Amino acid sequence: MPDTALFCVFDGHSGEAAAAWCMQHFPGIVAKHAPHLLPEELTKAFLEADDAYLSMAVTRDMKDGSTATMVAITHTQIVAANLGDSRAVLSIAGVAQPLTVDHNVDLPEEAKRLRALGARIRGKYVRAREGNSLIAVTRSIGDKTFKAAGNPRKRILNAQPFVSYSDVTPETQFVIVASDGLWDVVDNQTAVNYVLELLAAGESARQIARKLVIKALNRRSGDNITVLVIVFPGAVFDFHAQDKLDAAASKASKSRGGKSRGGKSRGGKSRGKGKASRPRPDISEDSDGFIDEQSVGAVSGSSSDSASSEFTGLAASRGRSSSSSSSPGFAPGFRDSSSYSSSSSS
């Protein structure tokens, strides 16, 4: 996969093994099975990754799983694919454009698919066919409790990814890839506006990813948080073009019926996961106490003759939330890229 850079976020649940395994093996599987990043190739790569991990999980009785969100970038195109609710959001001239979909029971197509397979849905959770295990995502890597042997497309939880393609244009600015620990409390446009403001002030992707994690923590996110920020070369950031930003935010708000996808929901209760905790002071943007830095730096490298060795994981995070950024041997020169992570204590 020459002239391509691959960025991934894996958010584990019920343990950290699946996320750690994906971080190590997923880039190579994509390089092997999706050299042209076609939809059918990416589907094969995700299914292969799922089967490989499930084979090990069955042998070792490992019940954990992970989301998987990838963004592959060439000089002309952005290719995104995902399972679960880790999300990628693109900023085009200051307007947030989601590159992925959140696979959960709130998605009508997913709820319909699950019911057709006889799945038991309890509120926002899917219950396993046997036992009382619950899960909030409807597609993932791993989670053997929810995946019977046989046709992978007939499993309650499957590993068929959503795939999208976007052109790189002069208005392409940056991509945010993050676990739901961010998106539970910060909506797409708010995140983009915040990044624009910080970029206009001259801050680096490293600083911005870190501050997004702190923003989510201060909004009382109850989940692990991984944030990866990728800034395109030559991007222009005019945060003072407020009329365009306000118009986009107003349009997005009206399309949602005035309700934000992040932050607070009905009754003023946070949509963040976890039990309510005792109030604590906000975390200073200069504090490192709650954050594990995963420095990625600019994506670059030397050429390689082996497609399977073109990708090398550059970042990892502790706890059950893992991020990975991988670069092929001949990557586009990004202006800046970095990731930060925080692991909740719950």
C-alpha cells in the first residue's frame, strides 16, 4: 500500500486483550487483504481479523472484544471503515463530516438486523443468546459470547464494517479519530470548532489531542478516552469565519431536532457511561495527571518491498482503550498527527 498512511483506534471492553491484539495485528491484516482499500477487500480484512482473534479467544476462553476504527489516507482520498462506536470525524472548511457510523441499537438498520436474528435487546444493550451478558455495540472484533460458529454474517455481533470514501480537497483540514469516551460528551461540530480554535492559536496536534481528552474528562465522561488528531498539510484555519461555523452548527442542530448527540440528554443527565461519581474539580489543561501520552509525530518512513511489513504500530494506550497509528513505508507528509489517551478507573 504505497503512498498510504493508516490510523486506527481500538476501544476494548470486558478486558484489554482484544484491543491490544488488534493494535499489533490489524494493520498487517489490512495491508495483506486490502491493498487497494476497496469495500470488499476491507470487509475481508475485518472478517479475517475477527476470525483470527475468535480462534484464539475460544482456545483461551477470552470473552473480551474491541471496536475497530481505521482511517487510511492517500494523497487524494480518505478511506474510513469501522466496527462499533469509536468514531472518525473530518473537518472540511470548518464543517464536521462523520466518516463512520456508530454501531449500536439506536441505529434503525442495526436494531432490525438484530431482531431478525432473534437477538434480545434491553434498552441500549444487546443480550447474549445464552446467559445474561450485555453489550452496547452491535459490531466488533472478538466478543465470542455473542458470536456463534458458522456464517459470520448471521452472528448477533458481526465484523462487517461500514466503509466510506472522501476526496482530499483544498478545504480538507483534519480528522479526529476517537473512542466513545469523547463522543459521549462532545458532539462532532463542537469537537471540530474546538480543534479549529486551537489550530488557529498555533497549537500542535499533540497539544490538541491532549486537550480534547481533558475536555471530555471535565465533562464527566465515564469511559476510557482515546483521541487521535491528524492535520493535513497546507490546511488553512480561519476560525474567525464564524458565520460559516454558526450556520453549520445551526443546520446540524435543526436536523437533530435541537438535541445534541453528545453532552446532555433528556432530564439533564449525561450520556457518558458509568455510575455517577462524586463531584471533583475540573482538570487544568496543563495537567498530565490523568493522561497517558501516545506520541505519534509526523508520519514518514522508508520504502518497503513487503506489503505485510509496510505497517508498524506506533502508539498504544493503557487500560481497556487502545489507540494505534500506523504508517506504510511511503506515507504522505502530514502537517502533524498525534494521539492521547486516558483510562477510567471504573
